[in-house]
Amino acid sequence: MTENTTKPQPSPLAIKRRAMKAERAARQAELRAEREAAEALAPPPQPPMTPAEQAAEDNLLRLMRKAVEHFEKRNLYNAVWLANQAARGQGPLVEHFAELGRRFSHLVGAPLPTKRQTDLAVIIG
């Protein structure tokens, strides 16, 4: 009796798994190379700050926070003032929008319907 000495052919699923494994290994090698290249270009780590440098940086950050707080309060105050003026029909916002209306009213087209026209509109349906 003679035995069949040929190797069995791998299944299509096994071939697909090997291909996916090879692709994954190639991608990991690419990522490793990219990471090593990035590490080579990275600047050296900064030396720790001295207490005097740390104090100066803390003071600068404190001053910057105070400036931000000041400008936020000022902007809020100005916004409230402008809103109050506009509610009374006065102030720079009202004047600005009136000027825009004078300049660009010809671009609007048909005038807006009045309240009476909208109240009397027929609803089709």
C-alpha cells in the first residue's frame, strides 16, 4: 500500500487568517517606525523649574486670571447697558440697526405683512 504523501491544502479561511495576521504585523511595524521617528524628533524634556521660576510663573498666571475676570465683567456690564438702552428704544444699537435699515431696505423686496394681514390669512387644508 502506498500512502498519500501530499500535504493537505489550507482552507480559504486559514489563508484569510494568515493574510490578516501578516497585514496586522505590517501595520504594527509601521506604527512602531512612526512612533520611533516622532520620538527622535521630540525636543528633550525640560529641566524642572527652580522655586523662583515657579513663583514667577504662578504670579503671571494669577495676573492673567485677574485680567480675564476683569474683561468678562466689563463685557457683561456693557452688554447689559446696551440691552437696557435698546429696550428703551435708544442707544447705539438702535441707531446702528436704523442705519442698516436705511441703507439696505431696498434689498428686502416685498414689505412684511402686517399683523392684520396675518390674522386674516386663509388656512388651506
